[in-house]
Amino acid sequence: MRHRLLLLVGLTVAATGLPAAAASACAGAGLLPAAANLDQASAATLCLINQQRANNGLGALAESSVLDRSAMAQSTDMVDQGFFDHVSPTAGDLVTRMRHGGYIAAGETWSVGENIAWGQAILASPARTVDDWMHSPEHRANILNPGFREVGVGVVPGVPVPAAGGLAGATFTADFGSRSGGSAGGTTGRPSVTHRGTHHRYHRRHRRRHH
């Protein structure tokens, strides 16, 4: 059984908006996530991720119900427990969560990665979230990783910090994976796990952070 280790840590300082035509191709790309539209916001995020892959000559990621549950649990934990990190105080790190959730099984070759983000007001839409990820080298590497085959998206209302100015916001997690013979690059010995650097961006009264 062979696993791989890929550790990516970085910092990004700027991002620009997605072209209007690109965002409009995915229904709900401009939504502010709320309790009534979370399915649509998650679907838009998945659509935008696959749109970026198509634009770069890569195949679409299949939606995984197991990864959906993993991503939703992580977003929910971050908001409920007030932390912003890939390591949950109660559920553990990404690999631990993937094992407990049933995505990683003994005897399989596997590779996993994760992007997280939160934003408020106009910065909380799926379009702005995916655009910010694409302007961060490490987040972009997850989205455009040719070895990943599946993805799950979890979007919840609220942010993992006190809401500035009472602005509504949302928290996003995208969990990526491949199993049993998928290759995400790297060579020997351990699980392939991508970790993110930290990004702060302030736009007027609107706040965004991704990691």
C-alpha cells in the first residue's frame, strides 16, 4: 500500500472578481448563502470548481456524498465552535476526519485535500469564494490537482468569528479526494494531505478569510 505526502503552505494577498460570464454559467454563483438556499450555494460552488478545471483542460470532479458530509461537518464545527482551521478541536485533523467519515479505508491508496473560507456580505458568495481560492497558489493547486477525482462541498450560514457590523456571512469547506489507485502527485510513503496558508482581506465593511 502506497500513500503520498504533499504539504503546501502559503500566503495570498490579492484577488479579483470572476468574469460575469463565467459566474453566470453556474446558477446561484452570486448568492449570499442562507438557510433557505444552502443546496443551491453548494451546487454553485461545485459548478465553479469544475468550471475552473474545464478551463484548464481537466476533467470534472464527481460529487461525493461522503466528502459532502465531511465538508459540511467541518464548516458547521468552525461556525459553532468559533475556530478557523483544518484541525477541529473535537473532530481532529483532515485525515482523522476522513477516516472517521469512511472516506479513507485500510488497504487503499488515497490522497485528500481541503480548502476552507469564510466571508461576509458580497464576499460570501460562491463566486467570490472560488475566485479567491483560484488566486491563492495552494488553494488553486487543490482545485486543479489532476489526481483528485471527487469533491464534497459544505456551506453554512455564519462565520467563525464575531460578525463585524452585524453583516451576514457564510463559511465554506471543499474536501477533495481520490482513492484506490488515483494519483495526486508526490511519490512515497504517507498520505497526501494539502494544508493551506492564511489570507486576510478587508473590503470596506466586508470581510473575507480563507485558509
